[in-house]
Amino acid sequence: AQKITQTQPGMFVQEKEAVTLDCTYDTSDQSYGLFWYKQPSSGEMIFLIYQGSYDEQNATEGRYSLNFQKARKSANLVISASQLGDSAMYFCAMREGLRARSQGNLIFGKGTKLSVKP
Amino acid sequence: GAVVSQHPSRVICKSGTSVKIECRSLDFQATTMFWYRQFPKQSLMLMATSNEGSKATYEQGVEKDKFLINHASLTLSTLTVTSAHPEDSSFYICSARGEGASSNQPQHFGDGTRLSIL
């Protein structure tokens, strides 16, 4: 079973509008962290936002907010006031409780390609 | 913020060549480094986790004799693709975590290396 599921291979949004990118996750750990990264066509991975499993409030970072619904195991990314520069691949990722083998590596979803239209 | 430098950014070489990719943490000590591989339009797949001064831990299906990882210091890890063949062509990206990094700290990624084997 996939640990991280991003069901939207591609999304379009009009400039200045808000867009929600979906992410659901699967873990039996009580302690975990959820991350969103942006990957432009140049390839670098840009960290956007983090949500901890024990955080009671949804994380926000500027135009990015995370709609965390723990019972549903979803961590959707909301981008407000989209800009042309937001066009990129967006990856949801999870870090489960530290395990001796992986030592906290990130597990990535398949990504969503966001295209912002002028 | 923390910076990870990856070099080279692009390599084009003939089949049978061995290629070394360097990953450096510039302003922190990276006790753990992760090496990922990304095929076009796909997600990042963890290849191996390396810890300074010890042998790397490889993910299932990754040939350790093919992908040699050395993490000789707290600021440098290298990935050597030995006797590379066209099927090894891919985007390789490293990331690093510092000692004592808490679970909410994001991994810092290098800018990636685009490897093309002719």
C-alpha cells in the first residue's frame, strides 16, 4: 500500500485564485511529520511547509497553508493568490517515527503538477 | 538557512564510465545523508541512507556494488555510479539532516545531478 497518495497528477489554476493540492497518508506510527516540497523544472526541491502529527493547529507559511485532518489522514496544501511562479511539481512527503534503519528519511508521493494560467 | 551543495549538476558520458557525485553540507554537520533517484515525471525514490563513518544502508533493489556511497566526513557524501549504462540515466538528488535534528526539521536538498549515459 502506498504511504503517500497524491491523486491529482495535474492541476490548473487561474492566476490570483486559490488552489488545493490533495495528499493522504498511511501510517501506524503515532508520531510523524508531513512536508510539502515544490520542485520547479530546474529540479531543486524547495521546502514549503511542515505539519506535525501532534500539532493542533493547521500550519501556515505565507501563501501556503496545510489543511490537516488527522482522522481522515489527509494533509492538503492550499496555495492562496496563485502566481505564475507557482507552476511546478508539488510533492507531499512523510517522515514516520524514527526507525533505526531509515533514520527519518522522507517518503514521497507521486506529485502533482500545478500549472498557473495568466 | 542550511545549504546543501551537489556537484556536478549535469553529466553526460559514455557507457562504461564511472561517475562520482558529491553532496556537501555547507553550514551544518550532516550526520545523515540520503540519496534519491528520480525518473522523469516520477517521484523521488530513496536509494540509500548514509551515516558518517559507517556503511550506507541501501533500499531493497538498489545494487550497492553499482551505487557506491561514501560518507567520509560530516560535510561530504559521495555517490559513485560504477560502469554506468544508459539505464542508469536519471536525476540523482541528495539531502542531509544535521545531528540532533528534530522530527519537524525539513531535509535540505541539493540541486540534483542530471546523469545522461550515451
